[in-house]
Amino acid sequence: MNTFLSYLSIAVLFTLVLLPALVGAARERRIDRRLREAERGHAGPPGTADAARPVTATRRPYAGSWART
């Protein structure tokens, strides 16, 4: 029984350490997928008037940042 509790505690600690990294990776993948869809112009449902327009917005750096680029 003592061995089982040891393995269980190691598994719980491993999960607690690994969980934030897995959540962050899933979030990054979702954001990347949305950015790719927006670049292709498939952000809205097909057949709408907005979907026929090309994407003309350009990315600008955030002006309030402390880092100078």
C-alpha cells in the first residue's frame, strides 16, 4: 500500500508540474489557428458579404510598450 501511495503522489506532482505547460501549448495552438484563418479570410461563415472582402489591415506594434523596437 505504501508503494501505491508513493507512485500516486509522484503522478499527482508530475501532473501539477506539467499541466500549465500543456494548457499553454493548447492555447498557443488555438491562437495560431485563429491567426491563420484570419490571414486566409475565412474568419466568418461562408456566403456573407464580409467574407468576400480581402483582408487589408496591417499589424502595428503596440505604442505603449516599454521595449523599443
